[in-house]
Amino acid sequence: MAVVRAMTRGDLDGVRRLEAATPEAPHWTPAVYERFLSEETPDKRIFIAADDSRTVGFAAAHIISDVCELESMAVDSAARRTGLGAALLAALKEWARQNGAIRVELEVRAGNTSAVAFYERAGFSTDGRRRNYYREPDEDAVLMSCPLQPNHAS
Ligand SMILES: CC(C)(COP(=O)(O)OP(=O)(O)OC[C@H]1O[C@@H](n2cnc3c(N)ncnc32)[C@H](O)[C@@H]1OP(=O)(O)O)[C@@H](O)C(=O)NCCC(=O)NCCS
């Protein structure tokens, strides 16, 4: 049974392995991951799903003002359609809400129909397209967003 928690430095190899095996995910240097792990940038966070210490999913986000940008997300191909992506997004949304975000935004390749379907199911709607946003191959981005409930506790 996988658990969802914040990524630590000890998870870096597992996250990079999963990223490398996921062509749809952006490919980042260790320095980019370091910015998500540094205490100096609490507005950046990666959540991971770990199954017996194996990383089977992750989601990376950055809060800018009151918007949380979902920057990367992947679930191990053997573990898809078991609810891990939804659990990662739920953790990320809760963190974003508690840290003042009122909306989550993302861009996704127009041809990544699985991800678009996943995000729609998770409450995202399409706001528009950015033409030829992606390279290799050239492709439009679909812009999606999802409102967050305000945090009444704070
Ligand atoms: C997108 C992704 C993260 C979804 O993760 P997941 O763990 O499989 O998602 P879940 O199991 O939580 O799916 C929740 C719901 O989303 C929808 N969904 C998920 N994958 C889907 C697919 N391939 N086709 C249609 N609907 C899908 C379904 O409604 C699903 O519920 P169901 O399985 O009960 O029908 C995963 O497919 C992935 O890693 N893809 C490659 C990387 C990627 O494209 N990342 C996004 C761009 S960076």
C-alpha cells in the first residue's frame, strides 16, 4: 500500500528514476530538484507516493502569489489507474490551499489525452490553448485550472 508524503533528499534517486522512465514528464537536473527540497523555498514542494520505499509517483508544484502551478507529475506505468495520481493531487491541493493558493494551474501537451482526462476527472477545466508551446515535437499546450476551497481555519 503506497503512502503519499513530502519528498526528502533521500527520495531523489527514486524520483529521478521514475522521471527518466516517464517521457511525458519534464526532465530536470538535480539542481532543479534541490530547489524543491531547500528550506529557503517553502513555496515549492514535491509530494511522492512510496510503496515499500520505492517511489511509484510524484507531483511537483510551485505557489506564486495565490496560484499553485503544477509543474510535473508522474505515476509508475505499472501502478496507474489505482488512484495514486488522485491521492498525489489531493495532497498537493491541500498543501496549496493551506499556503494561500486559491487555484491550481497547469499546462499539458494537447496530445496527452490520458493526462487531460485525469485532470478533468480531478476537477480541472480547460481555460485555453497556447499554440506551439512545446518543442520536440512541436505541440500546443492545453491550459487547465482548478479552484481551491478557501481555508477557513486560518
Ligand atoms: C496522468 C497520470 C499521473 C495519472 O495517474 P494515475 O495514478 O493513473 O491516476 P488515477 O489512478 O488516480 O486516476 C484517477 C482517474 O483519472 C482518470 N484517468 C486516469 N488515467 C486515465 C487515462 N489514461 N484515460 C482516461 N482517464 C484516466 C480516470 O477517471 C481515473 O479513475 P478510474 O481509474 O477509476 O477510471 C499518469 O497517467 C501518468 O503518470 N502519466 C504519464 C505522465 C504524465 O502524463 N504526466 C502529466 C504531464 S507532466
